Amino acid sequence: MKGGLMTDEPAVGFVTMGDAASEGDIPSIGIGMLGYAFMGKAHSNALKKIAYMTWPPPYVPKLVAITGRNEDAVREAARRYGYEKYSTDWREVVADPEVHVFDNGGPNNVHLEPCLAAARHGKHLICEKPLGRTADESYEIWKGVAPTGVKAMTAFNYRFYPAIVLAKEMIDAGELGEIYHFRGRYHQEWIMDPQFPKVWRLDKAVAGSGALGDLGAHVIDQSRYLVGDPVAVNGVLRTFIDERPGGTVDVDDAFEATVEFENGAIGTYEATRFAAGRKNQMRWEINGSKGTLLFDSERQNELLVNMVDSKPGDHAQGFRHVLVSEAYHPYWQHWWPHGHMIGWEDNFVHELLHLLTCIKEDTPVGPRGATMEDGYRCAEVCDAIVRSHETGQRQEIVYRSV
């Protein structure tokens, strides 16, 4: 023994590992990112995790370029997240031959033009929700991207919660029977202070709408993913504080709507940024002839299940809290032993992994992922809720095709 170490065995030198992607074992794929703040951070984090958590990944994401309006901020983001270069002009990113996937996490008013340009340059595409500020704008994106043949996804990340994927599998298998109700809500509290300044999400020219398009879009997409297409709505919108430091607020702070589905189910949608104590709760309940499912994003690794086929004499009826963390549950093969929870940010790993897998295997983005058409159809529902509020009348929903 020497220096506290056993020396009976001959010393073996380090073996140098090469770059797996460059050696051809796992190909790399170049990523161009628009947006360096909330979604830019979430997506960049997920792309880095894909390279080592979903082993072996379909591709090793290569963070090629990031773009945004503020040069100091985008330079810092490039350094912080690990992008090779940055630009304040998104056109340089979509034209870059090293970029294969364009990830649009920018504000809603920069979804249309960059997405169309990226698709025309042959870049695969993911765009944050809402796809457009209106149904017309969303339709224009879908119509423009569809003929290019690129893989394109609307970034409804909640579709990729393991508990929600499990719910989808149960519903598709008929375990809930005929669906009667969908009730969904999304509650936050972050702008209740009247002195909170007017930010871009409170500006109609940039955001398109308020709580409806930002939060309600998630609830609407969940209903479409799990239950089916809405065919009619009644809605009401409300702005509680219309003057803030920085200007007039011209979007909704909250909305409520009733909804009728194509399959005969009925339900409700609601979203608000004025629910004291609610930080980021998306919650839905689905009632069917054979049972009920309930999901709450504040307990995102759980699915509440109640089935009606309880046996006679069963005196312990009620909801079961199913911990969705078993190795056989959706996406858990990439994570930890059961009971060791994953977080909100990890759903972006699943979402972007799905897109890269579709690119690699040339498989459809839907129905697991939200397509550009899904993004458009969600926008039609949002617009119908606005029309109902403006007219005070029930609005039927008409979906266009390309």
C-alpha cells in the first residue's frame, strides 16, 4: 500500500472518451432558439438533459444559435445556456445551415413570420403556445408550414406529463366508458398587485389575449387531447385592473366558459391571474360512465382515479391516488426509481424528445404531440369564447382545413 492506496494491481491509465456525436455513434442535430427568457430557458434546459437522461437519444442536441431583441441579454443567454453563437436578428438563425430545428419561444407577436421562414428554409419546428394571436394568424402559420413537409409541433407541454399520458391511455382504452363531463381550470395570482407593471403579456398587440390565450389555451388543448373537439361555447371575459404602471391593459385577466363537445360531453373552462394563493395550478376532472379521472398540476406526479365497478359490500369506496412513477409508466424509463419525483421542467424533456424522435423515425407528431393544426383549432375555440363575450350569445365553432 502506498499513500493509503492498494498497489497490488497494475495501474491502468485513463481511457479518453471521444465525442459520441462526432464519432457517428449518435448523430447531432443543430438547434436554433428564438427567445432567451422563460421558455428559452426551459427549452434549453430540456435540450441539454435529453443528451444524457434519455440515453441513447435519437440525436444529441447541439445548441448552435440563440436570438432575441436585447443584445446584452441574448449574449448572456448564449454564454449561460451554452449556445455557440447569438444574434439579434432571427433571420440569421433560420437561414443558418447548421440549424436543423428552429425552437420558437418568443412572444406571441413573433410566432408567425419566423415560423414560416424557418419552415421554408427546411427547418423542423416547434412553436410555443398560443400558436398565433388569433385563429386567423394560427391558421396562416399552419397553412404555410404544412406544405413544407417539416416536422412541426405546437408546444403544449402539459400533454407530456406522465400522469396525463396515462389518463389518455386509459380513456383511449375505454376504461372511462362514455365521457360526460370535462371541467378544466388554470389559476395563477401573479398580477393581483395593482402596481405590477404592464408587461407584454398584458398588451393585446403582442399577446393577442390575456388569461384566455396564455392559460386557457392549455386547458382547451387538454380537453381536445383527452375528450375531443369542442363544437360550441358560451363565454365571458373580465379585466379587473385596466390601468397599470406603463399603460392601459387591453387583454382579459380572467375568463369563464361553458363548452359542448362533438361527442356529446359538456363542460367548463376557466382561467384567471387573480386567484390568491394559486401559483400555477392547472386542474381538470373528467367524468365518464365507468369512472372519473382528476389531475392537478400542483400534484403533478399523481392521478386521482375513481371507478364505478366497486364490489358489493365495499365500504372503502372513493378516489385512489395513483403515484405515476413506476418504471412502466409513460417516460419513467428515463428517470429515477419509483417514488423519486420529477418536476415541471422535465415535461419539456419529454416534449422535445418526442419531436426529435419524430424527426429521426419520420413519424407523425400527433396525436401524442400537438400539431400545427392542433394549435390552430385551439385558437378557434379561444376566438369563439371572445365572440360569445362580445355578443352575449352561444357561438358554434367552425374549423377550417388546409
